[in-house]
Amino acid sequence: MITTILTTATILCSQILGSPTIDRYEGWVMANVEIECPEDIEYLRDIGARSLACYDHPGQTQMLMTEKMVENARLHRIETKITERDIANYIKKIDQIRGEARTAGVGGWYSDFKTWPEVNQQLQQLANNNPKLASVFEVGITHEGRAIRGIRITSPGDATNRKRILFNGCQHAREWIAVMVPVYIAEHLIEGWYNNAEIQSFLDTTEVIIVPIVNPDGYEFTYAVGGDRFWRKNRRNNSGSCEGVDLNRNWDIDWNGGDSTSTSTCSDIYVGPSVFSEPETQAMRTLIESLPNLVTHIDFHSYSQLILKAWGYTSTPHPDDNIIQALGVAMHDAYQSVHGEQYTVGTPGDILYYADGTFQDWTTSIGTLGYTIELRPTGSPGFDLPPSEIVPTCEESFEGILAMMRFISNPVTVSFPNGLISFVTPGEMHVLHVSMQPTFGGEVDPTTAKIHIRYGETGVEGTVPLEHTGNGLFKANIPGSFCGLSTEFWFEVETTTGQNQRYPAGNAVLNVGAAQLVEEITMDQNPNWSTDGLWSWGQPIGGGGQYGNPDPTSGATGNNVMGYNLNGDYESNLSEKHLVAGPYNLSGNQNTQLQFSRYLNVEQPMYDHATISVKSGNDSWQTVWTNLSEITDDQWQAVSYDISTVADNSPELWVRWTMGSTDSAWQYSGWNIDDVYISTSIESGMVGDVNCDGLVSVEDVLTIISSWGPCEGVCAEDIVPDQNINVSDLLLVIANW
């Protein structure tokens, strides 16, 4: 009896999970291939190697190859390391892990990857249980007669004038996690409407359209007996030879343009016989054209942990790149906030390589902000993400789409081209550059742009207009309190149609602390730091910029900098080269901060690296910062880092900037460094204490009265920082007596 039960369970599990044939991979191996140039990619494609990466790119790429292909690649001087010789056994092990995960049931419906019928059933169940919020609809029919299904989610009421957002998954069949994430988003948006005021607010103004499986035929083929776990394309019958079209190369945006495309039916990136030739892309196009006010779109894929923005087919920046980048960064921060995972933001050309005819570019071309998100993992195990990682991937993705929904709820996008800093010097003014751009059309009214500032949490805010410098750019002056209070501030602006934007939203504020300088190096004189390689002191000449931007022609202040190769770009195949400053005595100091002006251009971290490290005495170097994406500074910006864990009370602090390592391909102009400050916190003062004696008394009242009138710069008496010493300052002193 027990044997019968176990046998029946095994059969049922096999029917649910599917068992793609392994005969097609007899004699094939899985290998890590080290690609050095585009010619390597073309050669590997020509000999029939099948990439298991979403994008082939310089660096290590996982591929399926025969032993003969491996031999030929090595003869072609392409480094190849076999990681799995028995593909059949590999697939069996994956199926076993999935079966065990289903049985354990951890994560509920998300305990294991689900088939096309299971996904459709889940969508229908969500709609049946929440008819006022959700409805399932048919997008279209595939080559093999399967329905592409979607779900609409929005609050009850007339949705005609609401914004629309589209999320979809599984253009590429083998990318199973890209199916689970959209379903999770649907379920948790519906659930959130009942118990989360923010989500309810979003759905009151937005309709969310979710299509988890754009490619049902290909997706089912990855599960089917006789199928192929690593199938990418749809299942078009190409006259009996090499079925399928890459749906993400079939869109009408530089279709068949030659970048990551092929006209060979046997290629995994086959573009199809014509643009929009496939019923799947036709159906999605028809859906999108039926959606008024579609503002954003995410096409979920796997793998690599990337947030890819437009454009993918050209190096020409999108006219609204500042807004597109700001939303990408917001999603990056949201993803990272959940489990600490890094998702790199950039264009495909910057991060990987150009690709033509892609979904994200097409939706962007019709006025939507389109993104491709490559989900977990960054590398191995590739498409076969363990079931235990389904829920964590879904959780961080849900925070990512909430960041998108927050973003589109704002009429104005506020960003900081030169970054924010953490500390300001007491009694000094810091200039902060602010960008205020309309998120979706319209115009910003520059006369309404203002900054609200207060000293300390209990201070009274002063309001000061921002200086408009043109093209949506403004200058804000951030004062440092004389008595060591933190400076808190936030911004406000309106569009010409009267829509108001507060940044940060709600009651949140931006905050900078007060600090005292311990070290100040302006680069007017050579600091004689330890240098390695092409690090040197002097005036940059604006050279380099094969990729990214060239060096500046002067420092942030004055002419000179410390930089890597002041005459141009850094080298290919560069080992780590260091610039070391110190030692500095930080004994008795707390909350140490490193601040400097940066002008840096460096490629993506999978290729090239720029790093900042610190150490105390003879201890090991500790990384403070390293580039998590391509950096292309085109102006100086102040950056600030908390180094307190290493520097506090250190009698011998060392600071190190590193250029490298780099790969064999693109070169950028590298590091330029000016105005280096090491500061520590000072004891916080009291609100209303003008003369910084630790008391709020009659002396403070008399000081304010004697200084009555306008304040230029930072004034000790201007304790409500509005550039005027008046009754508001006097009342604040009296209130805190």
C-alpha cells in the first residue's frame, strides 16, 4: 500500500513538473567561456554554441557546447572551462530539488515554479476572489493555440482617466523566475489594497496590467516530455527547420538592425521573417495600443540582476534620460533595501551590448518609460534558480514596483546631479545643485521652487527661493549651524498647472550633520601622496574619453588634481593601481567622514573597477565604496562617505583610491580627485542658542536685536534660516528660554 502511494505521488509530481528530454543534449556539456571581444561572440555563435546568459558580453558567459565546440573554441584561443559534463544528470538533479520543494510547500504557491495552466488558474482565482479589483482577460492566441492571459488590477470606479502600468514576464521561455514575479506582484497589490493605505492610493489613480507569460508555447516546451529546458524562443514552425523566433527581437524599433540579432532560424536571437511577425508580439502590441495613458512598463527577464533602460539599440541618450535614470535608481534602491541584492542600472550598451528590436525600446518609443529587469541570480546557477530563492526574488521585485508607483505618482522628478553630502562645516554655506523635471509632460514653474530649512528637529523652518539656473536646474544654499545643530531641509515646487510636489514626500526630510575639519587637502600644492602606476598630481588636460567622458581641464577649485593618467584614459588589462594618503591622527574623534570632489569615468564593474578603501595602522584595508555601475561624470561632484568604523579614534588613518583592475576592451578616463576633507562630528548645540554658550538666555535675545536685518551667507543670529534676522528668530529664542 505504501509503495503504491509513493509510486502514484511520483507519477503525479512528474506530470506537474514535466520532464524535458535530455536526449538532445547527449554529448553536450555546460561550460564557462571567457569572451574578450565581439568577434569571440560571433565565432561561438557560428560554431553552434548556445549561450545560457541573457546577453553575450565580454567576460565569463555560461554556454552549452559539444566537446568538439569546446575544442574549437580553445584552438581559437577562447578560454573555456567545462563545469557540467552530464547535462542529463544536471536536469534530473534540478527536477529532484523542485519536487522536494513542492512537497515541503515553503512559500505556499511560490514553493516551486509553476506551469502555464497553473499560472492561469492562479490568475483566475485572484480575480474570482476579488471581482471589484481584478479581472482576467485574453491578450491573444499563440502559434500552437494557447491563450496569453493577463490580469487588470485597479480600485473600483471609473478607471478611464487613470494612469496605466504594464508588467510582463516570459518573453523568453527558459526564464522561469520571470513568470513567478509578475504573479506575486498581482497577488500582493490586491492584498495590499485591503490593508495598505499607500497601495490603495496607488490603485485609486492607476490601473496595473500584468501578463505573466507572453510566450506560453515556449514556456510549456521547457516543461514538456520531449521538450527543452533551455529553450528561449517561441514555437513558430520555420518550415521544419530550427523552430522559433526570439520575441524580444521582433519589435518595431530598429528591427533586424544587426546588434544582437540574427536572420538564421537556428539562432536563439532569430528576429523572425518580419517585424511583428509573431502572434505574441502582435497581441501585446494590440493590448498596449488599447491602453490610454500608459506611463511605465517592465519586461521581466532572468538573469544577471540588472535594471536596463532605454535605449538598447543606440548610444544616443534618450531626451528624458535624467528622468529614466532617476526612476532606475529608485528601483535599484528599493531592490537593495529588501535583501541587500545589487541590481545594476544602465543601458544595454553601457552594461552589456546593444540589442535591436526589443520590447522596452518599443514601449519607450511610443511615450512610455520602458525597462527590462533581469532578475536573480548574477551568474551561476543561471536559469535554474533554486526554488528557495523564488520568494526573496519576488519580495525585492515587489518593492521595486512600489518604487515605480511612487515615482509616477509625483508630477515632478527631483534629483541631485552632483549628489548629496552628509556633513557641512559650521558657519559655512554649501551649494547643492538640484534638478526638477516634469515626470510626464507639462512644465515646472521655477518661481515656485523653494527650500525649507531648519536647524535641529525642533527648530522652526525658514523658506528660501531656489536660484533657477535654466533647464530645470536650480541652486540651493545649505547652511551649517554655528552651534553644531544638524541642518534639515526639504523642497517644494509646482507645475504650471498647479500640481504640487514635496521632496522627500510626506513628512520626511533630508539631513546633513555639523562637523569640524580634521584634514583639508585642496590640491593647490602637491600633497606628495604615495602613487602607483599613472597616478600623479597636476592639471588635467581634458584628454581621454574613448568611452564615457574625457578628463576635466581643471580641478573643482583651482587647476590641480590627483588623477589617474592626467593625459587621458586608463589602460586595458590594468592591475590594481593605488593612490594612498596619510597617515592622519584621528585620536579622540568620532563619526569620521571622508568627503572630496570627484570627476570619475569608469566602465561597468563586471569589466573595470574604481575603489575607495581605508585602514587603521597595520590593519587590513576596508572597502568604503566601489563602482556598482558605469560612472560617467561630466562635472565635478562632492561625495561623502562614513568611515567611522575604521577611522574613529585611530592614531594612524590611511585612505586609498584604486584604479583597476580593468579588462581588455573599453577604456575610460578614470579618477580625478580634488578638495579632500576628513571631518568629525561636533557636540550638538541647542535650538535658540545664538552665541553657542550652551544656554538660551537674555544674551541671545540681545544678540538678535543688535543684528536685526538681512543676513548674507550664514549668520549665527539667523536661527530660523531664512536669510533674515527678524521676529521669527527672536520668538524662537524666547520659546526655548
